[in-house]
Amino acid sequence: METTVKTQAEPATEIDTDALASGAAAPGEAEQTDGFHLVIDALKLNGIDTIYGVPGIPITDLGRLAQAEGMRVVSFRHEQNAGNAAAIAGFLTKKPGICLTVSAPGFLNGLTALANATTNCFPMILISGSSEREIVDLQQGDYEEMDQLAIAKPLCKAAFRVLHAADIGIGVARAIRAAVSGRPGGVYLDLPAKLFSQVMDAEAGARSLVKVIDPAPAQLPAPAAVQRALDLLKGAKRPLIILGKGAAYAQADDAIRALVERSGIPYVPMSMAKGLLPDTHPQSAGAARSLVLKDADVVLLLGARLNWLLSHGKGKTWGEPGSKKFIQVDIEPREMDSNVEIAAPLVGDIGSCVAALLDGIGADWPAPPADWTRTITERKEANLSKMAAKLRKTGAPMDFHGALGALREIIRERPDAILVNEGANTLDLARSVIDMYQPRKRLDVGTWGVMGIGMGFAIAAAVETGKPVLAVEGDSAFGFSGMEIETICRYNLPVCVVVFNNNGIYRGTDTDPTGRDPGTTVFVKDSRYDRMIEAFGGVGVNATTPEELSRAVNEAMDSGRPTLINAVIDPNAGTESGNIGSLNPQSTVRKKK
């Protein structure tokens, strides 16, 4: 569209208003750019092509312009879910996932995901619009006024604020490098509203952008540290390798497999490391986990931390005090000795450390003692045989094992699918029941064990990989992010959500002793979650038997259509807090009436 403007002082001049709207310079004028375009250009220059977020003041146009510039912008219904999507995108791609939020409350919603990303070592950048500094600093009551930078700092690896358009390039570069270098984590980038409309010369703006070179350089382990670790392993009578999600993040899959197989050492994968080697691998000791943790004498921790998930490396889980020595591979030196003494710390990135260990193993490495591997095999076979009977249950309503038995077969037949998993019993049992066959195909609650990651993880997994996603959710966990099924339908993503519905948290059988209200852990009886997705054009199915569940999931995975299956679980099934009931204290005191 062209408009002709006339004035008394000069002849008619044709102005291309479409060109002006797109930021193009008028004839004879230097081309200009602004804060909006510089943020987008800085991200694209560094290979970042996807944004997860929620639009609103002051970042609505940033999302619109990013989409117009070819970036994929996935808009959510809640910032925490967008943040979780960005975090798991970082885990899957090794590039920082981007979450874009509005100021104050929107920022705070995203901050939960940012803190969770930092705890889990997922590279992520939370970009939030904010109020103007001069008003915030004088506390004069601006729209959504908040000192967001100060709040974010304790909860992430780094936090930066950009006040001038010319500094956007360096600000984005610093955020990227901080997110992925060393131990990955979350970074906050504060962009006040005035920044976006700042205008500068386009050529100068282009020169101000920074392409980050080698943002996560290899950190080679010291040769003496490698030799110390090898000597300890070689002298072990009952060696064990524990694979953590750090090993999965490293994408050194072939080298890790070679280390396990050439050493002959049994291994246990933490939940998000499942599939680095198939769970059916003969050296997998996952089905004998309690035995090997208790009886091993030398344990190699590869991208795993001795936190609560491993009982801090002590207590009855680990047998007699002082009965084992630990070798720990981690890029963070301060992780060593965090709970117990580490006999052989190996500081460096996973790929470099594994390569160094492989070089030292050579071709004549002695196999672990046969009595150790035989004991593990016998325990595995006994445990798997015991579980097999539970997985064959076909009754209605289903229990957890019967339902998970059906899903176990689906993942076995579709090893390329991505499994997202959260809940209490739903999570704990699925971890041990469903075998994984490929790396980074199991995504779950991770180090904090938080609920609510489900739909964000599922959406990002589908967007980043294009693979079908199966999200297995407890009914309580689903409630934290369930509205994002509209997002799944809106973007027509190949996500099948299975809600294990037993009418409540842990079980659906609690009662209020006063008779006034439902029990505190009880939901609406016989809810039909499947009908929710139908409101948005997705496919809803109610499944009451393992056969119905299997048929519905297979149809969903074949079609690629957004689907939600309400899997009816016996309300009496489940235990308090799942496998971590000991963390949920209960009162033993009874008041006198």
C-alpha cells in the first residue's frame, strides 16, 4: 500500500508505508533498528530459533516480530509451563531454551521454572520485560513494579539487565555463555520496557551483536586424576557405575556405552539417564538396585550427584559405613565431597573424562569378578519375575502395575517415542516398570522432584524433536499444568496424555472426620479428564482396562493427533507419597477429646 502526502513547501512525495512499518528506511535516510529487532537478531545470530512464553505488556510485540522474522514462538497459558518447556528444550538441544514473560507476576511464574532448571543443570534463559528503573528504584508504584533482577539473582547461575539498545548483543551473549558453560543452568535477562523502543542506526546495531564462540569449551581432566580413578576401579571386587542425567545431557552416548561395555562393570541409570544403554542390556543392574548400592565396593558416578535421590551416599541404602569408595565425574569441583568423601574426584566435562578413562582401560581390562555379576543377575531375574505377574493384571478398574504394563509394551515397540512422566505413585512405579531403549527419551521431575513439569516438557519435546510424545501423569500432577492441553491442540502437536485417575493424591479414599468437606487429598469422584481435551478439538478416550488403554495409546501415537486418555485406576491403589513416603512426616500424637 502506498500513500501520497502533499505539503505547501514541497512537491508530492510517495511514501511506502509498508516499508516504514517493517523498519525499512525512507529514501535518503539511514536505515534504523530498535530494541525489539536487536533482541531477535541477537538470538538468531546464535542459532536460537524458538521462544516459549506468554504474551503481554511489555513484550507482546517482541513475540509478534520474532514470529514474523521466522522464529517459532509457542505461546502458553501460564509462564511456569512455558519456563519448563524452555528448560527441557535446553536439556534436549544443549542450547539455552528461551522463556519470554511479562513483568512482575509473569516473571515470578517463570522464576519457579528457572530455579528448577538451575537445580537440574538445564540451560535456560528467562527473558522478562520489566518496569522502568527510575520508578522502581524510588518505589513510586509503576505498573507491575518489581526489582526483578534482585529477586532472580539467588535462584539462577547469573542475572543481567540491559538498559541500552547498543548493549543488547553483549547482554544476550553473556546470558548464553553463562547458561551453557561449566555446569549448565538458568540465567535471567531483564529488559525494561523503554529498551524495546530505543532506536539506533541499523549498521551500528548489527555491529553490536555478538556471536558466542565456543560457549561450552571442553574441560579436560588432569591425567593424575584419571589414573587415580582407573587404579581404584581396577582393584575393585564389586564395582558399579551410576549414570546420571548429566551423562545423558553430554550426548557422549557412544563413548559412555563403550566405557560400560569394555569395562564389563554393572551399571544403574538414574531415571533421566535411562536409555543411554537399553534397560534390557545384560550389564544393567537397575532391577537389582537395592543390592548393588548396598554391596558395591567402588562406585563410579558419571554425571550423577550424591543428593537425596541417592540417599546422600550414606545410610542403610549404602550398607556398612565406610564400605565403599566413590569416583565422581563432574564439571563442578565444588560438587566433590558434598555428602561423603570422594576418593577419586575427576573434574571435567563428561565427554572428555569418559574419553580419558577409555584410553586408560585399553584392551586387557580385567572383567569384574564372576561371583559379583552372577549375584546381580540372579537378583535381577528374581525381581523381574516377581514384577511380571503384576504387569499382566487385566482387571477393571486398573491398578498402577496393570496400566503401566500396557504402556511398557508400547514403549518397547516404539523406542523412538519420548516419555514424559510425573506424579507420586505414577512416577515411582513407571520409573522401574517402563524400560527405555534410547538416550534422552525419558523426561521427568528430576532433582527437585517437583510436580507440574508435564505439559511444558511434553510440548517442548514435541516441538524440539518432532517425535511422538507420551505423557504419563498422575491426576494430581496433571492439575498443575493441565490447561496446556489447549496449547497442545492449538499447535496440533503429536502428544498423547495419559492421566492415571484414582480420584485423588496418592489415593482417592481419604475422608474429612467432621463430615463437612472432602478429604484433603481427594478429588471429584469419577472425573472425566478426557472430556477436557474434546473442548479444544482433541481426541478424548476413557480407558478402564489395560487392553483399552493400549488400544487408545497406539491409535493416538499412530495418528499424531492431540489425545488425552482418562485411565481409570482403583482409588485404593497407591501408597502415601509413593516411594518417598519417609519424607512425608506423620503425627503420632492424638489430642484428648
